[in-house]
Amino acid sequence: TTMIIYIKNERGVAYPLFCNEQDKIEEIWKEIRVCTSINDRSIVGKRLVSQEGRELSAKDRLEDVGISHFHVIRLMK
């Protein structure tokens, strides 16, 4: 199922991202790498955290970690 999630950086900039429930977090990282408005030109040392505070692993599937439509994932140090 196609859904929209938001990636929010430490400056509060939120970037909408179209994805599927079966996508892995590594797909989200690929999008972040090419989006300079969200990645602040570097992702070194950064991590993705769900709105519940869970750190997300590259191999996690969105549906397996409870990420659904309109969910916010934070990009943080």
C-alpha cells in the first residue's frame, strides 16, 4: 500500500516521502541522501528515530516497526 510519511530533521524541516508499507528503512536512507533540504549536506553520524522514540535499523520494514500513513520519522544525531 502506498503511503506518505514525513522525515523531519533537527531544524524542524519536514520532507514528505511516498513509500510502501513493505519498504525497508534502507530505502528511506537512499531518499535522504539525495534530498539536501533534509540532510543538511551530511548524514554522517545521524540516525532515524520513530515518533515513539525507537531507533530504526536499515533492515527494518516499515510495517514491522509500526510506521504507517502520515507517520513522522526524525533524522537526528
